[in-house]
Amino acid sequence: MGGPADENGYPMIESVKGGVVASAGFRTASIHCGLKSDGASRDLAVLLSDRPTQSAAMFTTNRVKSAAVRWSEKRVRENNIRAIVVNAGNANACTGKRGEEDAERTARVAASLLGLAPSQVFLASTGIIGVPLPVEKIEYGLRSAVPRLSGGIEAGEAFALAIMTTDTVPKSVAFRFQASRKQLTLGGATKGVGMIAPNMATMLCFLTTDASISQAALDRALRDAVEQSFNRVTVDGHMSTNDTVVILANGAAGNELIEEGTPDYATFCHTLDIACLSLAKMMVRDGEGATRMIRVEVTGALAREDATKAARAVANSPLVKAAVNGGDPNWGRIISAAGYSGAEMEEERAKLWIGDLLVFDTGSPTGCPKVELAAFVQKPEVHFRIDLGMGAESDTYWTCDLSKEYVSINADYHT
């Protein structure tokens, strides 16, 4: 592939600032328009590509979908997106025909201000379900935001702030890498710290790249990246109505067109994988009320599906997560969760490690001192590894602990 390479043979990538506007040819603006009740936080953002784009997206698999998701699913199929409008504070979900009309009205206003067709505007919303979208505030916000569009680093950072709901910190990344003897950039921002379940939940992610890449290659790359990142994180196992991951590629870097099966495609996918997994882990670390991140690794599975089932069951277990919050090495809950997961498993073959300590070995406890085990569970990042002893397949999930603060946040969220 040429140039300096990492240990896996991929060209080295460089972390840079700017998030969604780190890539050439993208501008953004964000403001407070009155959707968030605090009266000050940014809650509306516009992202514009100055050039035509190739696009790909994935959405919630929930049968109940927001009006923004329904609108944007159509726009992706048309593959002519130039702008994204995203609001926080209102999900515009379960709002019936009015919600559909409000989404279309938002797209039409944005398109008029940007000199585009409404079909070129992608929408995303996040916030409270079942409350009509105050579209007049959105219109006011759009008229204020569009003249402020900027490609500066500060604008990219503000975009990550504007899409937050119960997030406590903004989440964005950007990377530079080499392909076709050109310097390419890929950046992104995400939000989501609660109602997070495998197969995406209450998360929005916006990715941009100045790479020239075919739509088919972009779609495949995104699906593969999401499967190993956003589909492998969980906070509470609750799937949302608004989940969206979208990527726009505008070709501003001037590289040769990237197609599937080429070295440049492998490099692009590697960079996208890193970006998505980095953002996914940020979501888990900032999980509502979270104090610790948990990595659940399952090896020795008969089939990949078995590893996935076991890892997901442990990661979603409220008992496991509550124990981690208390620094309690209650490893029986981990083995129990793997056992009920539906994975092919035989107790006498299984092993479990907490950190570096083997605590369960082929059917029996190893007698590790509880004090040593507790030290591993009380770290900021906790690692559980289960070897099912059945085969050679594996999978990994990331989650966080379950705290009293999580209950408080979600008990008071609507009121």
C-alpha cells in the first residue's frame, strides 16, 4: 500500500481535530433554538457538503420509527444527499401524520435556505418521544444557523455538542490516512448514552469523508463497521425509535475512485472501523450514570452466533452491571448469564477470567481471593473473558455498569 504501515500492514492513520468538518468540503453550524429546556444548550445543527456526495446509512430496526428516520430512509435510497439537519430535545416519534408533515416542512425550509431540493436534505432527531416537534422553533433556528456555516474546528466541536441529550461530554473523532497517493480524511460525531442496545439504540452518528468512493463500496464498508462497533455496545438493552448512522463521501480529496476488493478499500475500511469503534466506546464510557466500562469477550465458541449470544447476555445483565458498579466480583452472575444466553455451552468445558485472574475452570471455582478479584472489578475498565471450550469462534461486547444515577436520570427524564 506504500508509506509507513502499522503492525497489520495498513497505512498509518493520524488523529486530527475537526470531527465532521475535518474532511474537505464540509461545513456546519449549530445553535440553541429552544428545543432543550435549559434555555442555552445548542439543540439544532446543520451539516452541508459543498459538493455532491455518495451516501450510506443504517437505521433502527425498531418497528416504531421517528418521522425523521422515515424521511431519511427514502433520501438514502435516492443517494443525492447534500445536507443534514439534526435536532436534539425532541424525537419527533409517535407523532402521527403531524410528525411526518413537520419533518417534510423542516426539509423544505432547510432546502430553501441552502439552495437545494428537499430530497437532498437528510433529517435526524433525538429527544423525548410522543411530543409534537415545535417546527416553528426549528425554522427560526435554521434561518439563524445557515448563514453561520463554517468549516472551522470550532464549528465541528459545536456540532458534537448540539446533538447531545443526556450525554455529559461531546463525542467526535477524525483521522487522516493515505490512499491512491492522496491524503484522505474521515471524521465523525455521535451521541447516545442511554436506551442503548445491540443493533443501535438512541444513538445518532454522522460520518464524513473527502474520499472518492463508489456508493456500493461505501454501503458495504459502513455496514461492516457498524456491525463490529455500534452493534456491539449496550447500556441498558433498550432499542430506540430514532437510531441513525449516516456517512457522506464528497470526493473532495481527488483520489482515484475506491472500489471494493482493492488495497485502498481495505485502508478505507480499516480507518472507518477505527472511527466507529472509537465513537462506540465513547458512548459506553459516558453511559447514563456509568462509572466503569466493561468489555465482555467470549472465545472458544462453536459458532460466531454462540459467542455473540453469550457476550450479549452478560453485557445486558442488570445483575452483572450492578455488581460491577459496586466493585463486587460476583462472577457467578457472569457464568449464569452465559448459560441462559442460548449459546451452545457445557459447564464442564467453560472457563472465566476477571482481568488476569482465572476464577472458574471447567466446572469449578479456582479459589481466587476476593480481594484480588475486587481490585480488577474496581478498575475504570473491567474485562471479563469467557472461554466456552467448544470451538474457535469469538465475539466481544462493550457495556457499562448500572448505577443509582442511571435510575435517577431515567426516572426524571420526561418530567
